[in-house]
Amino acid sequence: MSLTLAQFNDLSQELAVEHLLTCCTSSTWASKLADARPFTDLDTLLTSSDTIWHEVQTNEADLLEAFDGHPQIGNVATLKEKYRNTQGSAAHEQSGANDAADDVLEALAKGNQDYLEKFGFIFIVFATGKSAQQMLDLLLARLPNERTTELANAATEQNKITRLRLHKLFGQA
């Protein structure tokens, strides 16, 4: 469902938070952004979102809450579905991944599991426009990192995802 900013500004706090949680599942971020209303334009909302996210990401529990809002990709069947079934709204987000080879999908599934075991949270990456091979390359490049580095990397990627979802929420994507 797409909203106008005027509609969003007029929502109750509870409903505004509910809509924002579809963009990022950090309850602290959603509550603070809903508190920052009214917004005069989408750029102002996005700037406020960035500022609040920058504050929120200093709390690991808030980061993990946001990361938990993403589905874990844990097996080849799930990856095949994700990268081959590009019907509907996800088609443009996953373009270039339609022909992912089984070996790439298997390596991505293993890499995702290795990442989860090492860091305690799933691999977060802004996937729009990236092929399965590019995703695998990014995952393998980040896997040797320290946990604090990966929390920061994942927080940056989460913000990119959140911004895209906010654009979609307000019919701008």
C-alpha cells in the first residue's frame, strides 16, 4: 500500500510505526521517525530517517532487531526461488540474477550459513541490481571481517534497504 506524506502525517502514532516497520524492523527507529512527523517532503523524511538510523545503530540490540526482519537464506531451494522466481514486484530488484548457476547458489547458501555462524546475524546486503555471483563475491569479501566491522557494514546496507522501502511506501520507487 502506497501512502502520501499527508496521509502518513495524519496517522496515529501506532499506525505510523506499523507502516514504518515494513521498511525497517527496528522498533526504536520506527518510533523515533514517527515522532519526527510531520514531514513536508520525502527528502526531509529520508534525511530524518538517516539521522535517526545513525543514532540507532550505536545500539547493537536495535541493529539485530532490524536485521531479524530479513529472511534468512539458508538453502539452495530457497535461493533458487529467490533468484529465479522474479515475478511481480521483486523482478527489478533482482534483475541480472535470473540465470544464477546452481554452483553459485550452493556457494551462496553455504556462505550465508558460515556468515550466520561467525557473526550471529544474517548477511545483510542491498541486493537491488546485483547478480547472485556479485552477492557471493560480496559475502566472501566480508566473511573474514571482525564482528564490529560487519555490524557497521550491515548497518550501512540496512539503511540502503530502508531508504528503498521508504521510497516504495510513498509510491516513489
